[in-house]
Amino acid sequence: MLFNNCNSDKRREIMYVLSGKKIDWKAPEKYLYGDTPLDEVAGDIPLILSVPHDGHLTEICKNGQVVPLKRVAPNEKRDGGVKFIAWNIIKNVVERTGCCPYLLVQQVHRQYINESIRKLYYQKILERASDVHSRFGHCVVLDLHGFSKPGRFEDSDLVLGTMHRETVNPAHNLDRGLAFYLGLIGDYTIYLPNAIAFRGEMYDGTGQGYPTVINYLNQEFKKNGGRGNFIQIEIHGRFRGRDEEERAKGELLSKYFAEALINLFTELKMNAKRS
């Protein structure tokens, strides 16, 4: 198996970037409710999980002083529970393979994310994606969000948004492969937008017209003649932990998600280091 080039004891060695401490996978609250605006786990395969809208901070520490943030988007809700799904995906990948995806979490509450905070997150994920691409020759970013409102996607468990396949490399068909394995392993209902919009409808779950992470990365990579695989994944609220039953569903989704990613990366040989 391609993943055996990772250390099988990696789960005991992975360090949490900001604290420099070994990660206790059984206690995510230690890491996912910190007091820093941006949290990160360093990985060793070309996969980055991004969680930009499940933060909790309404104030930050600046020059040794606690600075309250101004509420700039009072109607925006947190993508509650998404960072725990991301955490459990990574935990399952580590336990299965010894390899670790990267993780970036924006810890500022969504209603308090101003332009400078947003730009800082975008700069960090571009920096990380560029480093990963240079190291491995390719890069996959899964930008994780939540949805629950009735409407077009209400019957779906997951939405895989790619700006109608603008943000994925057709050589890999990563969005199609991920949807296939998730549907096969977990029997989930997945909304997978077509390459061509239906009847001129451009919305595919990625908030077109808004500078999303995948849109931003795609544009920046294209400027340098590069190509990545950037997918915005919307996760229905029934998996995001409002009660014990939903938490159990979320944990199972994370497990199947990890299994799908392992199968897909093995098939595409995308975790092998560049020679």
C-alpha cells in the first residue's frame, strides 16, 4: 500500500503546530477551542482540510492585550460541528495509515471575521497549498462547510462544489472519485454539480460571486501556471453534532470519509512523494 511510506507510529508523534505538544486524538477540545485566531496541524501527505467558518473567538490577543472584535456579519451563522468532522477525518486517516493530512482552522467566530482576518486565512492556506504542491507535485484542498436550510440541496447529505469543475484537475477527476467512494462505502446522497450549468444556473454550492477559498486558490494557482484540486464540501446539519445521535452520524461520516480518501489517494498514487 502506498501509505506505508509513512511512519506507522505517526499517531504518537504528530505535533500540534502552535503548542508544540503531542496530539491527544481523544481530546479534540484541547486544540479546537484554543485562543489563537488560526490553528494548524502539520501533515505529511498532499491533502489539506480547511475549516474557515466554525470558529468561536470574539476577541483576540494583540501585543499582549485582549482586543474585542467588532461584529461585522450579524446574520452569518457558524458552520457548527464542522471542525470536529475535520478532526475525526484526520484521526481516522492517521489510525489507518500513519499518515497525516494538514488542517487549518479559522478560530474567529464567523460573525466577527473582518477583511484583514479573512485575508490572513487566505494567505496562510495559499502558502500551505503552494508548499504542498512544491513538495508533492500536486495538492488537494477540501474546504469544509455546513448547510441545513431547506432548498435545492435539502435531500443531499453532502455537496461537492467545484465551480462546475473549474477548480479540479480533469486529469484526476478527484470530485467524481470522491463521490463514488463515499457513495459506495457509506451510501450517502451526494450532490455533484455538472461541468456545464443546468439551464444557466451557476450556483453549485460554492457561493459564486463570493471570494471562496477554492475560488481564490484556483485563481492564484492559475496565475503561476499551476493546477490543483480544490473542492468546497458542504455537510448537512444532521451530521454536525447537535445531539448524541447526530454526533454518532458525524463520527461515522468522518470514518467513511477517511476511508474514501485513502482509497482514492491510493488509486491515484497521490500520496507518493515527488522524486
